[in-house]
Amino acid sequence: MNQLATTEQQYQAFQNAKKEQKLRNREAAQAIGISEGQAIANAIGREAIRLKAPFQDIIADVPKLGRVMALTRNESTVHEKIGTYENISFGHAGLVLGPDIDLRVFYSYWKHGYAVTEETEKGPQRSLQFYDATGTAIHKIHLKDFSNVDGWNEIVQKHRSDDQTPGQAVESAQPAPAEKPDSKIDQEGFKATWLAMKDTHDFFPLLRKFGVSRLQGLRLAPEGYAYKVDNISTQKVLEIAAADGTSIMCFVGNPGNIQIHTGPIKNVKEMGPWINVLDETFNLHLRTDLIAESWVVRKPTDDGEVTSLEVYDKDGEIMAQFFGERKPGKPELAAWRNIVAQLPILA
């Protein structure tokens, strides 16, 4: 679409794409050559209301909504949880630590926020939606039939921006920094520091310290601490865990937010390229055709080794991460290790 197109033209083209092609917002925006955030901003004065920063203040008020659906996604994976926002705190990483809604939030990426009301056959669908500087969705909070609409109205009135002009300028996505050659990495130091980890949270500082990307770090891991498995592994993990009742953790995120499910899963369904968990309070949708690499990763901790399955897309971006359910001070579940042992290792 011509970049000089007006917000009104873009709005109409977006609505037509949704209606005629039966596309969701994200796909309809892509179909007409704009970001989803731009498409929502074009609806200001209609379906959307611009919200003002700081967005931490809005999240602090979200408990007023009662039980809602929290949605976090990346290019290939969607993670949806129903619950209440509880135990909210702010710092370098914001936290929401309820038994159902469990988030690690990086608010520096949150640049645009909107309250959205879409009229549907099921009635008005209300949500709070947050986007990064490129107009890519970071996090959405959807009201359900049991949510508190009065709380939503109160939040919208309190956090409504004075600027309700339709449209939103966005930035172009920046290319990922080039990886340093393996030969320029202190590989022995990297391996020794890996083996000295005391907590899984030591992994990101490890990567930063040695200037390696995540996948590069897995390639350079101490022997036996990271190995590739077949890309069918995500489906196998979900199906085995659903069959034997093993309680798992599933992390899905983007630069601005990570959303975590902890607990058993029951209803796993394959639908075309998607593998899905379709449980009452947890839905996962992952495009298996976009998995480029799958890795089993072992990290030392004070509670013993912790094992994860990590899946990556063609750009080296992490799609999802799976663990056995675990609590500080307790060793990893034997049932989880048994699942991981069944994954087909690649030579």
C-alpha cells in the first residue's frame, strides 16, 4: 500500500481485509502493508482510545478487571492465560506473580497503548493492547464475560491520553546485531562460567558477559549441556505431558514481555501447521512449520541441573521454552527428565 495513504484509507482497507478475507487483526494489517499497532491507531475515535504512558500505571490498575485473558505472542507462538493480575511489582523487570497470570515485563519496549472495543456477533469485545515502537504487539488483556466492565471503564477514563488523533507513526525494525565469530569468543571461559551457574537466571548475564547470541551460546556450551533434537520434539513434549499428567512450565515472549504457564496440560491438538493446547484457562498455539532448530539445554543450579526444551525460528529468535514445573529449593521433576529422554537426538 502507498505509504502516503491517509489513515482513513488505511482504516477502510484494514476493515475490508478483515471482512473479505476473514483475517485476524495482525494478519489483516500485514495484508495491507502496515503494522497491527498502526491499524489499531487508525481506529482512534471509532474502536480505539489512545492511552497515556507510563504503562506501568495501567498494569497496576488491571486487578480491577477481575479475571481476564492475558495474551503474549511472538511471530510464531501465541500464549493465552485466564486469571487475575496479582502481586504486581516494578523494577528492571516488572513482575506479575499470580498463580495464573505470571509475567516478566520489560516496560522500556512498551511505546503505545490502546483501549479497544470491537463489535462482534458475540457483543462488544474489550481489550487493553500494548505495542512496541514498530507497532508490533507486546501484550494484550482481553475482557471475558466474567470480567469487570466497570473496572475497564474506570481504567480507560483514568489513563486516556489527551491526544486522540487517529494514526500513529512507527519506527522501522532494526536488524539484529551481527554475531561475533566463534573464534573471537573466549570459549573456555564461557564453558567454565556456564558450569559455575547457580541459577537459571544466570544464563542471560553469561551470554552478555561473553558477547554471544543465544543460539551461539548453545553451540559453544560445555559438552552434553546443549544438544539438538528433532523438530517434532515440541509436539512430543506436549503430548507426553498431557498423557502422563506431568506438570510443565511453558514460556513464550517477545522483547517486551514473557508470559509463563505452570501446571499440567490436558487437551493437545494438531491443526494444520499449528500444535495447540486448548485447556480451560491455558491456550498455546505454536507454528511447528516455523521451527528451525530445537535444543535440549541443561543448566547447573544450586538445586541440581535444570533441563529445558527450547525452539527457535529461522532468524534465531526463541519461539518457546519448556521446563518441568519447579520451585526454588526443589530438584527437577524426574517425570520431566523422563520426557526429555524420549526426544529424538539429532546427530
